[in-house]
Amino acid sequence: MSIARFLLTALLAGLLLVPADSPAQLTALRQRGYSLLPSPQRVELGDTDIALDGSWSIAAGPGCDFAAGWLREKAKEIHRLEFIGVSGGPKIELRIDPGAVKGIDDLGRSKQAYRLAIGSGRIEITGNSSQGLFYGAASLIQLARHAPDGRLIVPAAVITDWPELELRFIHWDTKHHQLRPEAVRRLVDWLALFKINFIGLEIEDKYEFPRHPVICAPGAYTKAEMQEFTRYALDRHIQIVPQVQAPAHFSYVLKHPQFAHLKSDGSNYQACMCDEEAIQLILDIYQDMIDATPGVEYFHASTDEIYYAGICDKCQKIRPYNDINRSQWWVDYVNRVHAWMAERGRKMLCWVEYPLLGQDIHQLPAGLIDAITVPDRAPEWIAEQNKGGIGQIAYTSIQGEELLFPNLFPVEYRGSYSSGRLEESRSIVSRIRARGGRPIGSFCAAWDDSGLHEETFMLGWAAFSAWAWNTREPTVEQATADFMDVYYGRSGSDVVSIYRLVEEGARFFEDGWEEVQSKERGVTYGNSRGKFPYHLTDYLLQPPALPSPESLAVKATFSERYADRIVRAGRMRVQIDRLIDLINRDIGSVERNRYSLEVLLSLAWLERHFINTLVELEAAEKSLAAAGEADKGGKPAEAVANLVEAGNTVSELLEERQWMWKEVVKVWEVSRYPKNRSVGGRDFLWVMDDVKDHFADRRQGLEYMIAPFQRMELEKWHKSLADCIGQYAAKHGVAVQGLEAPRLED
């Protein structure tokens, strides 16, 4: 039967046509209990369900073998279903027909179109190209779910689908971590299932850079590994696009003594933009990454935050340092790199932003792609880009500076209400269009500045890319629900609540620390407002005041200083305990991606330890106060008992931290190598950035997550208290009983 006759038969059988512009809080598929992200452009939905089982076979037409193999693999991995087939049994037919889906006005989007026709005994997946076919197979995998009677079912339907935006980037930022190879492949597979087709790989020092191997971190990816990742991704219709930070954010290079002479104005943040040796070094890095990613069409020369273009003495001999010349240095650099990339067959993306002035946009080359087009761009800026033939990619960030977990959902953040990054991202494409923009793609950034785990980004990556595929639907709430169903399966009881509670705990963790002038870092070079020295800050809590053997009287400094935080901690303790209960229940029942919940559980442990630190240090301070009262009343034995109680409270807190931290490290290093490890006798050169103060860079290893606890020096505090107890007890002839030293391992 031809596809035309199949569609006609399906429609006559009573399929419900859902108009492409139908506004709804729930899509028709969701109303029927099916999840598909992105939401398809057109659905003709029947009123029956089709059961999938091992009797189905797969028939692959010319050029369809990879999609057929991937469909078999994912059906087995995700649904535990093997398509074995029986004689005369039902079939899934895969074929490529360039005219299957018509009316799409450009080739890049048309190639991604597919038609998925599901009927009794026959499923046809037809792609305009191998990419469209692959996306049709991905939709079938997502749609399959278990009915109450245990059957694996899909809806009788005809789905005709294509993307609104051709390029759907997610941002894989490796500056403070390096994924294990198996984790890279797993990431690629899940991104492909959500029809994401570009990874912006911010590589920094995680590549061997054959032309300048001193740059690479110990154990960095080799050329062979990067080429294998690239091939693996291309097979799944994903391009891994190198995203190289230069000439700013360049401390990963300029920290090395061999390149110190290339610093701009002595800062390792930025290379001198008029030094030919510095430019050639950057071009060498670009070339190494081109060689590492064969078959990729694009290159992201990021030009991110070049705050100080032309500030060094060498450049100022050519042009005075001012706004106009900063912009011109930026333009000259971008034009040179764009021409260089064109010679090598790469289309160039960059951040078209400060210090560029709007009056200079006309100097930029046609074909350049602005990867950071946002809704608050001035219409005049966008009009100049349109006039000059500069492509635009709609940009959002699913993570900025938040600690532990991003602000995905509405939350109180830094003293004000945030609607959440998902809600803020939902309408970005339409808002850019309203200002005259013509976006050809989307870019969902997930910065590694605060060292969050990649599992915390998956929802944001999938949702924003889905809204680039279909800008009309789904709602934030449905996108979240669809993601949870696809990523974890339907057995988890309340994974959405888990995400929300982890986020709430993370915001309390971030807000709950006191910020004091840093003792770990000196004065910084400057920031986005220019060059000026200023002091950075450290997160910590000031421990309770210690008594002395001569006088046990202490002031309640901790309880007074952190009174509001302690009250909040009491409330949050109940929430986090509920969170841990939810994760422990779901971690054994989710159908897939259990590891993701293990990561969230590790965050819950860390959040609970912070809460316990506030609550238990208040309790310890109360015990110290009771000791002072007993001493004042002439009851030294009672005073010693209260001092011991305070010491034991802190001892248990330290033991809890050690246990918690071992578990966090164990979980995180399942997908990651140890941070900034030593390999083959070579140590990582840890030098912090002269401008940026990333939370994840405050420790060489993963310990940045517990750096605020370390700064409190509770081990030293406990030892000082133990010394005080011993001296006081000896002075008053009282035996010390029950004082526990924390059982801490190296």
C-alpha cells in the first residue's frame, strides 16, 4: 500500500485532525497520555492504540540501515523490546523520499522533515533525508509507553513534522570538568533523541592541541578520541562544533609561562590583540580543533566578553584606548578570523556583542553568524545585521552563576522573585522575531562557571531546543512533563517535585552563606565595567565563639548573626528530608537514567548537610551557653558535660560531612574524571583567572563544592574546644567523660 493510500485509509478510519495553530494547554498527544518532545507540527490522531511487541519486524529501504539499527538499539535499551519479527507479521517500514513532506522553504529544514504513519500491523517512517528518517524513528521511540495491562503501545496517528529553526545548539562547557568517553556517547544519544543537532563544545584545555601540547590538561582528549566522538555524533545527525574561548577568557593558555609575554596589560584573562604571535597561537588552536572534528561545517570563535580590546601598551601605540577603538579591534579580529575560517570550509559563529558598537556592524562580513541574539537587542542593531547578511541564533542560558542547580522553575533568588529560566526561555524566539530578527537557530548555554553537573542541564537543553523546533507548543509545564516521561519513564512517582525541591535547596545553600572579603584571592584586575582593582569575596559561616578555660562565658554570636538563616533552615530541613525520601523511592523504580537521580540525591545530601550545619552549630552554641551558666553557678561538672555535648555535636557534624562528601565524589566521578587530575606523572597547572572568579575554580579538585565548609575550619574549632575542656576540667578536678574525636579519614 502506498503512503498516500495509507493516509487516506487512516483518515477514513476516524483520525482526528489537530490544526497546526491549535492553542491548548495540553497537546492532543498529551491528552491521550503520550509524550513527544519536541511537539510535532501536525498530528492526525486516531482513537485507537497499537501494541508493539517482538512480532514486529523492521524493513529498511535504501540508505536506511543506520536508522533501522538505531531504532532496534533504542527499542531494546529504552523499552526492553526486541523487534524479532514473524512471517507475515506487522512491519515498521523505513524509507527516504525527498518529497515526503513538502512546502518547507529551505533545504536545511526540509532535510529534517519526516512523516510517521502508525496503523494496525504497519508503521511507516518516511524522511525527506536520512536525518528526517532518524527523527521519525526518534519520535516512535518517545511515543511508546506501557498501557495499564503491560502492553507497549503507540497511538494510531499520522505525524507530519519539521523544525522551525534549522540549527539547535546546546552548550557543553568543559572548563571545569571532563566527561568520561562513555558519558560523552550517552549524552550524544539522548540529545539526538530530543532532535538536538549541534553541540557547542567549549573545549578550553581538555584537548591535546598537537601544535601546542603544553596547553592541554593532563589526560585531555586525544585527537583520536575527539574524531571518534565527532563520527559518533555525526552518525546521529549532531555536529560537535568547536567553541574556543579567545582572545579573552584565555587564562587556560596564558597561565603557562611559555605564553606569559602574550598577555594583554599583564592579565592572563586576555591576549594582546595586536601581537601577531598571539594571533597565530589562537589560529593554531583553531586549526587543531578543525582537525579534531572532521565533517563538521561550523566553528564557534566565541569572542566572549573581550572587555579590554586594545588596552595594552603595544596596542595603544597604534590606537588610543577608547570605546570606538575597542570596537574596531573587535571588528578587525572577527573579519580576519572569518576569512581564515572560510578558507578552511568552516562557517563562523561568534558572540556579536560588547565591545562592538552598532555603528560598526556594517563592517562585518556577510555569512557571519551571531550566536547570542537575545530579545533585548535594539531593533536598529538587528536591522543592521539583517542588512549585512549576518545570521542570528536565538540565545538563552539555562545556567549562569547559580550554585548546585539552575533556576529552572519559579523561585526566590538573591532577594527577588525569578520566574525561572524555562519560562524566560519559552518565548525567546518569538520575541526576537517581534524585533525584526530572523533567527536560523537556537543556542542553549549551560556555563560551567559554578561547576554544576550536566544532568542538571538536560531538561533545559531539551525544552529550549523543543521550542526552537516548534515555537507554539508545548507549555513549560507540559514540556517538563514530557521530558520526565521520556527521560525517566513513567514509573517515577514525582520527579518534577524532586527537581523543584533540589532547586529550592540549592537556592537556600547559595543564599545561606555569608560573603566576606576573600583571604584566598588577591585583588582582581577588573570586570565588565573596565579595569579597576577590587576585592573578591568568600562564602563561609563564622563558627560560634569559643570559651576559654578561665571563663566559659560566651556571647551567642552565631545564633544572633544567622538568626534568619537558622529559622529558614528549620523549615528547609523538612523539605529536604521529603526530597531525600522521594529520590530514594523513585531511584529504584524509574525505568531509565537512574544515574541522573543519583546525582540529584548527592545534591540533596549536600543541601541537607548545609542545613544541619546551621541547626547543629546553633545547638552547639546553646550547649556552650549552658556551660557558661553552670560555671557561673559553681557547677564545674555540669559545665564540663555541656562543653562535651557541644564538642560531640560538632564532631558528628564533621563525620557527616566526610560521609556525605565521599558519596558525592563517588557519584560524580561515575561520569567524570577526577577534576584537574594528574596523569602519567604530569600535574595540572592550577592558576586562577585574573578577572573571572568562578565558584568551580576555587579549588583544584571537586572540593570547590565544600569550600565554604572548609573555610569554617571546624576541625580546628573542635580541637580548640577539646583543649579548653581538658584545661578547665583539670583546673576544677572534674573527669572528662564521653568526649568524641571526629573519626575522619585522610
